[in-house]
Amino acid sequence: MTHEFETKSRAMPSSMETTQATPAQKNDRRLWSHLRRLPPTLYIGGGLVFLFVLVAFISFFWTPYPPNALNLQNRLAPPGTPGFFLGSDRLGRDMVTELMLGARNSLYVSVVSTIVAMSVGATIGLSIAGSKRSLQGPLTRLVDVGLALPGILTALVLAAKFGPGNTTATIAIITWQIPVAARVTIGPARQILALDYVEAAYSYGRKKSYVLKRHVLPNIGPLLIVLCSVMFAAAILIEAALAYLTVGVQPPTSSWGRLLNETQSLLEAAPYLMFFPGISIVLTALGFNLLGDGLRTVLDPQQSRSGLA
Amino acid sequence: MTSLVEVSNMFFHYPRARVKGGEINWTLQDISLKIEAKSTVGIVGESGSGKSTLIRVMCALLHHQQGTVTFNGQDVSQFQGDKANELRRENQIVFQNPRRSLDPRMTIRRSLSEPIRALHDRNPDDAEIIANIERVGLGTEVLSRFPHQLSGGQLQRVGIARSLSVKPTILYADEPVSALDVSVQAQVLNLMMDLRDELGLTLVMVSHDLGVVSRMCEQIIVMRHGRIVEAGLTESVLSNPQSDYTAALLKAARAASLERESQG
Amino acid sequence: MLEIRDLRVSIEGREIIHIEHLDLQSGSRLGLVGESGSGKTMTVKAIAGLLPDGTKISGSVKFDGKDLLTLSDREFAKVRGNKIGFVFQDPARSLNPMMRIGKQVSEAIRIHSDLKGSAVTEKVIDLLGQVQLPDPASLLRRYPHQLSGGQQQRVMIAAAIAADPDLLIADEPTTALDVTVQEEILRLLISLSEKRNMSLLFVSHDLGVIRFVCDSVAVIYGGNIVESGLVEEVVTNPLHRYTSALLAANPGMPKDNNFSAFMGKRLQTITGSVPAVGKFPSGCRFRNRCQFVTDECSSVPPAVTTESDHQYLCWNPSSGGAS
């Protein structure tokens, strides 16, 4: 028996006392102090992610040079050369343009793969959490097997069978990430299913599928949001890795990973060529990770409201 | 005349509950009891007695492995589909911890509507909701709020309102006031007594507090280690316990309680 | 041996605790009774020096003549555990689930004494025996989850008395336990207090329990001690309206087996609910909920002490018997 005689701090006064009307001024001050207390990781991560999305977005409308424009007169120009802010590669393509197009590609692949992997994975996780007790063990082990599969190998196999490209890369990432989403969902979902309000739902006739959809899912929502940002980061890295291995996106489509591949032989002659795509990958993945961390800190105290320990 | 609920030689164990040697670890053993309509029965016992499990088996939230449980003369394990829904409508539970028995992400209004939506397949109209919330002594301003904005006492009233929204015949209450302060406890107990009389409810209440049971329940069932140790009219059982265990419970309860006249 | 004078605790500019006067004699047992939001836990934290950062505290808490509030964090840490022992509500949460029982109790011994090696083990076994745990030697290697709730609480008590403190503070120590186990633990606390001449500050919401264990009681509401005195006196002759309301709301057990008189009788309730911190009315903090409120109550009531050392803060006290 547990007794909670000290749960009081969050309770509002009884219904007999009305809530005070707050003038607009008070609201602004409260908002500001609220914002100040947010963790720095949220701002740094959010800033980086915002930058990334902005660059990718702009690339649809404008890049310094048209895509794949060759400037054979200005090959391997160092950064700072007029007209080539970050330099140019072996074929005279402007680095800034390439980076922007690469961002667009990364964004596309990571968005699609994360959305699909999260949807499928979370559904699988929820179903396993809601399945019969005796089945849960074996099914979770199956998910673990999926987790243990080396993702790169899957990608290579897929590329060998279906040819390299963006689609193959996206499918490879999805296959890689689904077990991750599933595995992370199972634990918290099971915890929620053991809570009183779930039992209450059964007591007034709700079926398990309803409970999973309307009670469990909303209450693990914050967790999934955090997971999404982490999966985004992973997708960015994997996409770059696959492109680097030439099983991902193919020329002439630009990708940071592909840039790394093409420029590695020029490391001595023009190190900056590897630097910029490399740092872009790092910063973007870092941004998503920090954002995820910041979100987790912000959403964590609220998690106790859903009943998760 | 058949009793409202009849349990005969019922045995229950949780799935995969086995001890060393392959023997089953029964949570409930050889339970036989009858609940008459409009009666109030208190089930007392300590932790591990199985009292909370018992009411869940009685309202068919858990399924027993042996013996029979009947509601209005019909075996509850046979209930499917529509009949199962009707069983749910007639049997409702109020849970112990009010903060945990409401979905923190649903407004009070939404939580209150859930049983009607689930069992009657329709949305309750405003008048219904307002009647429900006012019947438990709360004002309509709580409807748009979330659980974390209400006190424990208010939440427990909401829980009661939710259970009563489908007009059940039996209300099972699992330690409904244990998590509440003494003064709030008094309010909720009075409320339950009033509602029981007003709606003609049959009330089955699990409690570890003999004082509460003495006030609310004219019948009592004493449980220990999954078995019924003693049962009968509260007055007789508690003033003249037949079992040593009941006597021990009484002695311990008396020691740490205020002995008093009924009022004041 | 514990004297609290004009203790005021404020958080963010709001005064949440104001205790003018509270005494605990050496070797006696004082109950502090209050509901959620009464400030009883804050009071304990103030005495223990465990208030969160940012709280302002003034007044004096004299323990054995020394004012605890003037101590530095380090000095306070030495007092805690050594002179003042603590027992909390949920033993399952206060015991480290990953540490064996023997180790946890021996930690308490090691911190506050110079004993080493086998002397420590001997003392652990001795302490476990003093809290009436059977076969203490076998418990040393067990983990908390292998013990029942009652046994876990006994272990907590053993750790708390390891350094032979002069004062034991117990905050709802039996609330999470079964009623039969509760009786045993309460009797244990009484016997330890008597045998060791150890004072006991027993915090609870349950007046019945406090009556069983304590000699005197202080009722706390809204951060104020609204009534204090000998427990029998206060319970049979409550003077503050909150105390009598609290007694009336307590389900209690029928006197003289008069169960038929109890059945179906409504309990007297207190209207409204405890206001949130900072939302208490001016003057008497209970006046919004009191049935006997008068015009005088809008100013702070004076502390009145009767000849039987029964103190209360009420303009319009009850007279004779709980009403």
C-alpha cells in the first residue's frame, strides 16, 4: 500500500476559488522567465537544425551557381576566391552550391526514412507491448535480432540487388531504424499498460487496440519526439556513409557523403574540400542530437504526469 | 432468489505464477461468497490477502481458472460481445489512487465521457456531463481542466462520477480513500454513502481500515493469504470475531485508532 | 532538549512556516500532526537542515542548547545521523536496493564512529537484534527486496539509531505498512525511546497513531502550530476548531463494541480544502473553513496557554469535549 499524503504541490485550489485573470504584462514576463529556464542544448541544437533546414529549403529556390555547373577555369579554387566563397572542387563546382544541394538531399532522405521507420517501428513496438505475455519475450528477441543486423551490410546487399541510389539508401536506413524505434517503444509502452488508468479503460469496456492508440501512444509521445530527433541524426550519418561508399545517391545528385568520397584523394592538395562537407555532417548530426537532449530535459518533468517512473 | 453476485469455490492465479517445484502460486483459493443487491460489503485484509484481486475477478476484469462467478445468475466467463459490454455497464470500479486512474493527457470532460462512449457508442451530451459532475459535488469549471490541476479529493470525485456515468448496479471500490487526507477522506466517504442511498447501489468496498468499514459496510469479509477467513454481518464479526486473525486485526486497528462515539 | 522559537521559513517571499514555540523534552515523544499542505514535512526539513536552496529561514532551533540554524552545512551533517536520527515513510525507497542490509547499516556505524572490521559487524548484529529482527546474522547478506515492509522499516530504524542519537525523527514511518505490522513497529519505537531515553518526534497525519505513541502532540495547519499539549488532553478536550474538526472527521473505531451506532453515520467534514501555499487568508489561517468564525478572526489570534500547559491559537475555541 502506498499513501501519498504529500502530493499537494501541483494541486490547484479547490473549485471554490476561481483562477486569477492575468493581465497581458504578467503573461509576457512569465513567458520570458519560462524561456530562460530552458536548457542550452535546446537552443544550440535547435539553432543548428534550423540552419540545416533553412539551407536545404533555400536550395530549392536559389543556389550561388546552378546545380552541377562546371567552372573548369576555376578548378580547385581555395576558399575566399572571388565567386567561390568556400572554394571549388576538381571539376570547378562551387562548394557552397554543393553543400546546399547536399543539405537538401540529406533532409529529404532523413525526413522520409525517419517518418517511415518511426511509424512502422512504433506500431510494431506498441503491438508487441500489447501482445500476450508469453509472446512478448520471443517477439522482443526478434526485434533484437533486427537490431543486431549490421546496417551497412544490409545496405550493400540492397544496393547489389536493386542498384545504388537515393531510394536504396532510404530503404536501407528504414530497415536499419525500424528495430530501433520498436525496441525503444516496447519498454515505456509496457509501463503505461500497467498503469491504473489503463485498467480503468478496460473496466469501462475499452479494447486493447483503443488503449494502445488513445492512452499509450499519447503518453509516450514526448519520448517518441525525442527518439525522432535522434533518429534524424542517425539518418544523416548513415546517408552520408552510404553516399561515401557510393551505394547511396549517385552523381550528378549532390550529397555530403559523396563529396567526402570524391575529395579524399585530394586531401593533401586541397584539404578544405573534405573539411566543409565533413563539418556539415558533424554539425547537423550534432544539432539533432542536442535538440533531442534538450527536448528530453524539457519534456522529462512532464513525463511523471503520464505515470512513467 | 439468486444473489446479485455469487462466487463458488473460485480459484485464481496470475499468469505464469508458479513457485519452485512447478506448483501453482494461487492468489485466491476456494473463494465462496454471495453479494445481495443493494447491500454494502467490506472486504478487509492485509497486503497479500488477495482482496484487490478478488474484486477484479468478481467484475470479470480478471478471469478465474477454477470455480464459478455468476452475475444475476449467469456465468460471467461465458459473456462475449454485447453481453460482455452489458456486464461492464453493470459493474464499475473506483480505483485507489485518483492521480493514477485518470489519463493525464485527457481533460476531465473527456475522461468522464469515456465510459459512455465505450459502452453506449455515443457521445454524452452536455446535460449528462454536467449532471454527473454536479452529483459528486464538483462545479462545471473542472471539466476543462487536466488531472494535474485538481487535488486528490477532487480527482477521486471525478473517478466516482466516471464510474457512475453508465449507471452501474454494482460499484466496486478498491481502497477508495486510502490515498486521501483525513478531512478529504471524510468528504468522499460521506459522498459515497449519499450516492449509494440515492442510486440504490450495491457497494463492494476493499479497505484495510476497519474504522471505515465499520461505518460504511453492514457486511464484512475478512481475507488472508488468498482465502476468506471469516465473513458475516460487520457488527457480529467485529464485536465477536471467531477467527484469531480477525481478532489480531481488530486489536491492531484499535491500538492505533481513536475510539469514539459515532458522532463527535 | 529541542526548543523551537519563532521559526519562520519563507520561499520566494512567501512565509510558509511560522512556529512561535515548540518544545520537546528529553526522552519524551512528541507527535506533529497535520494534513497535506500543513507544512509538517517542511518543519522537519527545517530542523534537519535539509531545506532546499533559496529558502529563507529565521528564528532558533535549539538542540541540546546549540542553535542548529547557526551551524554550517558541515557541522550540521555531523549532527545529523549522530545526534539526530531519521526514519522516513517508505523503507523501500530509503534503502538502496543494490546494497546488502549488513552493508547499509554498517555504513551508518562507520560514518559516526571509529569502529572497524569485525567490531562493526558485531554492532550491526546487535542493532538488528535491538529492533527485534529474528536471526540478525542471516540478514546481513540479504538485499532489501528479500525482506517484508515491516522488516525493511526495522532495518531503517536500526540504521537511524546506530550512532545512539538523542533525538529520533520519524516521518510517517508506518503509513505504508499493514495494520498489524504497524502496531509492532510503533511498539518498537516506544520501547526504544524508553530504553535509550531517546526523544521521538513523530510526524503523521493520523491522530490515532500519534495518540498511541506520543506523550504530547502539536497540531500544525498552514505552517502554524494551532494547538499543542499532552496528547490525551488535546484529543479529549480539543480547543482549536481545526483540531476538533480533524477529530470529528476521523473515522475512528466504535467505543465499547458499539458497532450498530457507527453504521451508516456520516462523518463531520471540514468545508473546502487546504489552500495552496501563499493562498491562506490573513489573520487566522483556518477562518475560511471554520464553522465558528467571528469578526475577530481576521486578525492573528494570540497564543493562549492553559494551566495544563495546553496551548492554542484561537479566538473562539471549543469548550469541553470534541464538538
